[in-house]
Amino acid sequence: MAPNPIFISHRSEYGRTARAMKKVIETASHGQMDVFISEDIPRGNEWRRSIEHHLLTAQSLFLLYGAPYEDWSWCFYEAGYFAAAKPAAADRRIFCLIRPNVNPPGPLSHLQMLTSKDQLIRELIGIFERNAIEVNVNDLRVLVGKLDSSLFGEIREFDGYPRVHFVALDAELANGQIPPAAQFMGDDSVLGDLFTIQAQSVPWCKVQKLANTETGRQNFVYKWLEETAQILLAARENEFVSPQAVLIGRGGRRYRTLLHRARVQGDGDYRCEFLAIEEVGGPLTGLSSKQLSLLTAIRMGYRFRSEIIQKFSGDALSSDERERRIQQIPRVIEDLTVESRTRGNISTEDFLAAFDDVESEKMARLLDYWPILAREMYKALGLSADGKTVIRPGLVGPDVERYRTVLKAMRLLNIEFLSRSCARVAQMMKRPEQELTDGAKALEDAVKALTASDIETAA
């Protein structure tokens, strides 16, 4: 038997699913079947050499394929390396696990896709038989059934802002124009809210057509499209353009789209990910940079209070709840960080400069606490310091108490942060009592004069 007969290829976001599938196979084979995932590589080891070694010795490769707008270039590299290692070996096979509503990835479209738990069970039984391993089919069906939704269920966005993905061939952007066939992709309800077009994919040319209608002009689609083209092309050159345009979507709701990620993939696609943030009112104008920084900081502080502290502070830690928190919290934190960074009207320097020296030192101390708490939160969730890589099972054992301590500290930080920030805004806006009294009298006199004028006109 090969040292690692099964290799599971996956993106880091699917690490927990890969680990669960590894456990299913090892349990069903009573430990006789070894399964390799990249998380098995000890820290400090030369990871690329280790991966290539296991690809050479593996008998089967399972690729856990998710959303087509994600970057799968490394997984395609692993599949290609595996296939090229021993091309004549008929017993070495690649299995691509894909959700029923997702199109097969181009580089692997010649393979048979596994789109259901029954197909996966059948192929696993075949692998066990080829390795002379006896397996209880009923037990295997129960074990695989627990993976059904994570492997073959509908892909849903984690909590956080809705996403919009832009996809175009990178070569077609070389002339500085967006090709008409470029696509906006995402959940049909999200694209429906933005463009009033209910679909999972909307071509650039169709949005252009909408922009040239009377409705499109009234809803600022033309202005938004023009600015978005600038943002997309600038990001391709590693430059940043701060978004200003607000798109008025379905039902009159206002959206600002913030660029989150941009990359050229191994298949030649240029892909960008936007957060679609619903705006309340228009952008703030006529304020100093200190006031803008303060008001934006307060807004983000209240969002953090609502979307993290209040939402995830309960003690319900069933396996489903634990998994939900591990998936959602990093995404929400990242979304809030992206929004605060890309709004273009907040900086640490301006924020601290809004306070006097004593208060500024206190606020700087609070800001210094944040990366420590974020790191400890991710540690409690079993994630790396950046919240992106799964390094161990999270929210179990001592991590539960660490999680509670971190949330308590975040709540205390948030209270002090908002209290001092709101107090500072009040001080900046406050007027002497006599001035307010005089103003109230002048306002009353003006209203009386206008009312009297209306009465005389009617007479």
C-alpha cells in the first residue's frame, strides 16, 4: 500500500471539510487507509517538497471544488502534477467533488464529476476494494451523510456584506477598456438588488445598456459604472482608487461597492471581489478630516458591537454553532476592516488628532489592544493569526474560555472606545448655553414672522 494513497486538494477556506472527509475515510477503513491534507505538514517543514512527494505517492486525488469565482490555480497545479507523475498508471484517478449547481472547472472538465454523496460512496468503496480493505457500507453511508451539505450543498455566503465578483479575461483588459463580455457574478438576489436584474451572472454590456436608460441615469448607474471601470483597471496595476459613487438599486436602496480583492488567476482570468455595502443617506461633506475620522470610527464601532459582540457573545456551543462561529467571525471582522480602510475618510493620525493629549493617549492604547484581541480570537477559533488558515480544531477545551475572555475584553474596549469618541464629537459640536438660548429665541421670532406673513397674504 502506498504511504499516502489518498490526497485531498482544497482551498484553505475548505480546510475543515477536508479534515472531516479525511476522518471519514480513515474511520471507515479502520485506519488502514492513509489520507493526506496540507494541514498535516509539520510547521517548519518545506511544504512544497512535502506536497509534491505526497502527490507522487498518492493513489487517488480528491479535489474539493467550491465556488467558480475563487482562485483554484494551486489546486489545478496539484491535479496536473498528480496526473503527470505517472500518466500510464490506470489505477491512479482524480475525483472532482462539485456541487450540482456549479459548472465543472475548465482544466478538469474531461473528468467525471462527483455531485452527490451516493457517487462519492461508490467511488470510495471501489478504492477500498482495490486496496483489499473490508468496509461496512452502512457505516460508510452514515459517515458520508454527515458531509453531504458541506461537500454538495448550495454555496452560501458567510455572514458579512454581500459579495459581487467581476470576471474578465486579463488579456482583454490590456487596452485599458472593460470588455463587453466581462461578467458580474454573485447571488441572484444581490445582483437583483444592485442592477434590478435577477440573475447569478450579469454581463458588463447589459449594465452599460441599463446605464443609458432614463432609469439608469436617475439611479446613477452610469456614474457608478464609469468609476468602477477606473477602480478595476487601477487595481490591475496595483493602484487604489477610493470609491465615491453610490448606486441606487432596487427599492431605492443605496449601495457603495468596495473593492476587496483583485488578482490574475492561473487560467488567465482577472477576478475582483467587491463588498456591496448598503448606505444610509449620502456621503458626509463639509467636515474636517478629524470630524470625518471620528464619525466613521463611531459608525464602525457600533457595527462591530452589533455584528460581533452582541451576535456571538452567547454560550451556546453546539457543534453546529461552533462551526458557524468559526466560519463567520473572521469574515465579519475582515469585512468591517475593509470598509473602514476603503471609505477614504478615516486615518489613525486624524482620529487621534481629534482628541487632546491625555485622551489621545487613552485612545491610542485602545487601538494597540485591538491586534492582540484579534489574534487571540483567531487562536480560540483554531485559525492562524490572520484568520485565514485552519491550524487546529477551534472552540474546544481551553479555547472556549479564551473565546469568552476575548469577547469580554472586546466588549469593554468597544464601550470605552464609543463613549470617548461620542463624547469628543459632542464637545466639538457643543455651543455655549447662552448662544443656544439666543438662537432658540431668534428661531422662534423667525417662525412667527413667517407665519404672520402667510396670514396677511391669505387675508
